[in-house]
Amino acid sequence: MKSKKKYTQSLGYQRFISLALIAFPIFCSALYAQTAATLTTVSPTTISDTTQPIQLEEVIVTAKELPAPTSTSLIDRKAMRHLQPSSFADLVSLLPGRQVTTPSLNYANTLTLRQTGTPMDGYSISSLGVGFNIDGVPLDVNSNMQSTVGTGMIITPQSNYADEKRNTTRSGVDMRTIATDDIETVEIIRGIPSVKFGDISSGVVTIHRQKGYTPLRARAKADGFSKLFYVGKGFELTENRLKLNFSLDYLDSQPDPRNSFENYKRYTASARAEKRFDTENPLTWNFSIDYTGTIDKEKRDPDVGFDRYDAYQSTYNNIRIANGLSWEFPKTFFKALALKTSYSQSFDRIEQDKWVQITNARPVFTNTEAGEFYGVFSDPHYVSHLLVDGKPLHLYADLSTTSYKLFSGYRNELLIGLTYNYNKNNGLGQVYDLAHPPSPEMDTRPRAFKSIPAMQDMAFYVEEQLEKTFWHTQFLVRAGLRANTLLGLDSRYALHNKVCFDPRVNMKVTFPKIEFANQKALSISLTAGWGKHSKLPTQEMLYPQDKYEDFVQLNYYHSQKAYRQLHYKTYIFPQVNYSIMPAVNSKAEVRLGLEYDHHSLFITYFDERMQSGFRKMSDYHKVFYKKYDATGLNHNAITAPPLVENLPYTVQDALILSDMESNGSAIDKQGVEFQYSSKRLQLLNTRFTLSGAWFHSLYYNSLPVYRPADKDIINNRKYYNLGVYPEMEKYDCEQLQTSLVADTYLPELHLITSVRCDLTWYVINSSPSLSRVPTHYISEDGVRHPYTATEASDPVLQWLIRPTTISLSDRTPLSMNIHLKISKEFYKYFTLSIYVNNLFNFYEDYRVNRQYINRRGLINPYFGMEMNISLGKSKLAN
């Protein structure tokens, strides 16, 4: 008898046994079924096989740390089925340092990696910089401009603004739109990814969907807040080398079952095919067409209040068509050539109805050009109708080639590729009646998205990976360079014809195994990496909307409507920043990996520095306008509205602030991530997984900020001086969190159970004391001056000194939540799963500013169940 081991990525070690002249019963134990084969032997022989214990170890219901050259979490089909997710957002709880949370499907669910704290606006680059790829094709959001204008609108009491909580124009992919039932595996790269991934700053999520035969499977899930239905089937025509997969998905969610006026729905459909042509140079063709539709709506109860007209509805419809061609050339230097293309077209609409009530006589501005105009007074109350129509189009193409070569004991892998992206929004943009705007204080006018130039970017990347074994020690080095550039930009942009380089390098050292007397070995590996990651500005950042500043020069309100008169002057300020650059994040990490007899431990230290995150900052403009004096009019004798040509006036100077996209946000991240996974205890087949992280995140502004004086009206005159403050905000956040999962797999009972304990040991949010004395100031004539002791004692300029912030620190102590999940198979084809989140919780009381904080009852249990029907080869763990 001969035995040898062969390694495969998906199955680990498979044992192949060659037998000669023997025959006896062999029972091969699979996950659920046993098959027997009868052989004969000429002599008594005993053979023991350990296939079943090895396969038991492969049943993993948590995220697994991959032994890759950078920190990567793998979530496979088994873990997802046991987790029972409603959307991709539920999978995030499996990452180190994350915990199980109650789904919030009435809010946009975006992904941040390796950070803690929720600072103010201006730091959304953390989620915007996370790239999502499905079957090798990116989900691009650079042309998303779906956002309302005017002041926000709160519809549901004790909730956030209707548009703000759903807006993702600056925060990346909304994970609610990604269904999980077709996913085979997910890899979340938290460290330094390959240079083939671009336009990212935080990390990469790669999703691989099922291909080939799958039984007809239906899934129905229900909990207190949502209902989900799914059906899918896969075919594999072996003779034709063809694979086909089809699926449908529907999700209906209400954040509060008592409130039927707020609802989120998702519809998805997918058809995928893979065809292989066996020729001299084998060719594989992949094709997919996917549809995703969502309806996110909220409206006021019509039986409550005058604002019963308030309603908000956001719809999203996307069609994505992807093609992939992969050629193999075994006899040439370049062994493989791959071409990926995709076409993505979305149809987005926001429809908002808002009750607007005016408390005093206010003008309404209907012009779209700069200049001086006569105006009219606004209606005292009205219903504003706003439509935001977006049609983002994304075209993608990637051509790459790979070479494999062995020389002098080195295994060399060379990757070269070229990527092209085209983004254009062909929507109508913001559509509303200028006489009835969404809010009285409007500083914009409607803009058609289709008038905005297209955004095109191209990238070239090259990567070399070398592997070599010295003295039983394996060395792996992966180094690459990515060059990005934006095409077709106006020559005034700093990015015009500029190429941005992202170098990245990873190294892994696998030391010789340490053998023990029990014939078991300890494997030790060490990985390290460093790299730059650049996120390009989005289309809205490159081409922001103009700001309209309207100065009322005459507001003559007569008791008789026919004699009223308004006159105003409009300035238009372009808010484009031609100096904007990509947001660049510099990452470094070191990881230690230990593996022994199905036990594994990974510990990672990381350090990330970003000084150029996107945020809106203020720019100033010097303007002047007239103030007409109508005090000399005889109000009882006039027979027509007064004309400004007949009135005296004075000229007023002013400094106006406008928003300008800039690279003024800084985020520093440090932390330690760890994950330990034990061997299954043979008595109950139980595995323990301990994961967690210590995160330290620092948020602050990296560019000076302009602010007006706290007191700008002195002796009945308004002053427009501006202070320049280098440090305006700083948030220091720290957290230590661990999760312990005990999962038990009983194949005889077709049962998987898991108990998870989430422990947040502490959370610290602090803001250090900052001096608010400006270093410079901008006078009303637009000139920049140093701010000295003389200005600090000036009766007008002294008000530019803002109150010094008080050092604040809030330490939240221990909190614990325990969650339970159970999956049981019945009659081969049915699997029933239930889960109870927050089954038990403990929140330690604490004091803040001498105030006692009791957190009992803060979290309520959240439970649900689902039924899976699989009409084919059914395996609970698959």
C-alpha cells in the first residue's frame, strides 16, 4: 500500500491510496452519508482512515484568516448559511474587532475597516475607499450623485434626516443592495492587496459566486423586522463543458413593525454562464447579467400634523452585464491572458414631498444667472416637490497577462495588466419649481447631471512574485506598482496629465516545521507588508455644484400686495477645486502565524496614515452689494411698487464662504488584530474561535479652516472678517473588543449550533483641548493678515478668538452580548435554522461628569428563523 498527500486550495489534504491484491470492506465516511466498497485480500489487513475527522475540521462557521502574504479574512458558504444573513452587511460581524449588531435596513450600510469611533462629517473616505469586486468586476460608485438639496427633513420622530441616513454619494457601496445567497466565498483584504486592485484606500472585498451544479434551493427567512425569499438552481453540462446558474431574491424590511410608513425592499435576479473550449490553447468564457432593484421609502402618517404631506422615496434599479475571457498558453512565455469587461447602468430616482411654512416675509429667487433682479415674495406655505433623477453609467475593461517560470530554484510569477473605467451620469439631476423650492434658504439652483463631463481613468499595473526555499525555510516576496491617471481633465486641474503611483510590497517567511515526539508539528510564519493606496475623487468632487449667494438689496413690504417690491443681487461661485488630489493611505503591517494540529493563531499589528482624505472646506470670496433706503417713501401715497432707480443706497462689502472639495481630512489608525481557532474536541465536535482587535483611531483636519467671528454685528454693523484656524477638531478614539465562538457540529444528528459572546472591554472617545486663537485673519477687503496681540485687543477683531475647547474624555466600560444560532436538517432536503441575538447581555454602569449612567434595557433581543429547501444532494455544512 502506498500513500501520498496532495494539497488543494479548497479541500486541503486529500489522501490517495493504492491497493494491490487486497479486498475487504472499506467504509468512506462523508459529511452525512457512508458508502461501502468490497475488496478481497489474500492476507488479514487492517486499514484505518481519518477522512471524517479531517472533514469535520473543514466545517468552519466563522471567518477564517487565510495564510496569504497579507491579512485576509475568508468567509465561505458554510459560515454564511449558519449566520443567516439578510444582506452583505451581516457578514461584517465576522471580522476581527466587530460584533453582532441589529440590522438597520432603513439606513445606508457602508463598510469601514480597522477603525473605531464615529466622528463628525468629513471622514467618509474610510468607507468610500473600500473596493467591492464581484467575480472580478468592481462595483463603481464614482458617478453616484443621488442627494437632495435644501435643509434636511425629519419624517419619523426620533429618527435621522430622511436623505442623510440613506445618502451614499460620499461613502461608497451600500451593502444592503448585495444579496448573499449566490455567494460561494468572500475574501476581505484588510491589509495590502495586490496592485491589480485600484481606486481604493482602505481595503478590498472580493466576492466569488457559485458556479456549476447546485440543487434547486429555496430559502425563506423571517424575523421581527424583515422577510426574505430566495430560489436558485445551477446546472452543469459536462459533455458541453457548460455551467449555468439562475437565482431570484426578494427582501422586505420594516425598521419598526408598528410603523408601516417606513419600508425598504430589494429585488435581485441573476443569470450566469461559464463555457470552456478545450483547444490547443484552452479558452474559458464567463458571462453574467444581474439586476438589482431597491425601494427605500418613508412618509408621514397622514392623520398626524400639518406636515402630513412629507414623504421621501428613493428607488435604485441597476443592470450589470459582465464578460470574461481567459486563454491558456502553456507553450509560451505568458501562460495566461485574461480580458474582463462590464457594462453597468443604473436608474436612480429620489422623489420628495415637503411641507414648507414661512414665518415671515421672505423673497424667492428664480433666476439662474448672476446679476441684479426684481423678485417676488414667497407663498406663506406650500408643498415642495423635488425629483432627483440619476442615470449613472459605468464601463469597465481589464486586460492582464500572467507568466509562470522556474529558474535557479525560484518560482517566478509575473502579472501585467491595464484597466480602463468610464463613468457618466445621464440623469436630469435636481428638478423642482424655483418658486416653491425644498426650503426657503436655498444656495443652489437645479443642475442636470447629464451636463457634467464624463470621468475616465486608466491604470497600468505590474507585479512580480518570487518564491524560494532556503534551508527548509520558504520565502515569498510580492512587489508591484500601479500607475493611475485621469483622462480628459481640463488643463486647470492639478491632476491633468498627472500619473499617481501606488507601490506595494508583501513578504512572507514560513519557517521549518518544529516536529514533536507525538508526530505533530508546529508551523510558524511571519508576514510583513507596506503599500500606498490612492482613491480618486468622485465625479461630484471633481465637478461640484455652483453656490448661489443672493443679497436682498430692497425688501419693501406694503400692506397691499400690489405695492410690494423686492430687489436682489445674485453672485455665482464655482466650488470646483482645481488643486484636488487623490486621497492616499499609507499602510504597514506585520503578522505572526502559528499552526499546530488544527489549532491556528494569527496576530497582526497595523499602522495606517492618511493626510489627504476628502472633505468640504471653506473658501472665501469678496463681494459687494447695495442697500436701498426706502424710509423716504410715503407709504400711504404711493400708487406703484417703488423702483430702485429712484432710491438712495449705500454700498456694503462682504466676505462670503463657499464649500470647496479638498484634501483636508487626516486619519491615523493603529491596532492589533488576532484570531485563534482550536481543534474540534472529539467528544462533542466543538471548536472554539477567539478573535478580536484593539483599535486606535485619530481624526483631525490637516488643512486650516476659515470661520467667521462669533460676534459679527457690532454697533448695528455687520462685519465679514474671517479667522484662519490650523487646528479646529481632533477626535481620539480607542476600543478593545473580543468575540468567543463555540460551534458544535454533530453529523449524526445533522445539527450545527454556535454560541457567540461579544465583549467590548472598553471604548474611549476623547477630544483634546485646542487653542482657538487664529494664526491669520482675512479682512473685509479679502487680504490675509497675521493675527497678533494688536488684533486680539481690537474691539472688532477680538471676536475672532473662539472659546478654547475643553478636554473631554468619555470611557465606556465593559459590555457583553451573547448570541445563539442553531441549524438542523430534516429529511435530507429541509434545513431549519433559528437565531437569537442579544439572548443575554450585561452592560456595566459608569459615571460621566458625576452623573450615573445605567445602561440596562439598552439592547433588546433580536430573533428570527429560516427554512432552506434543497432538492438534491443536501449537506448542512455546504
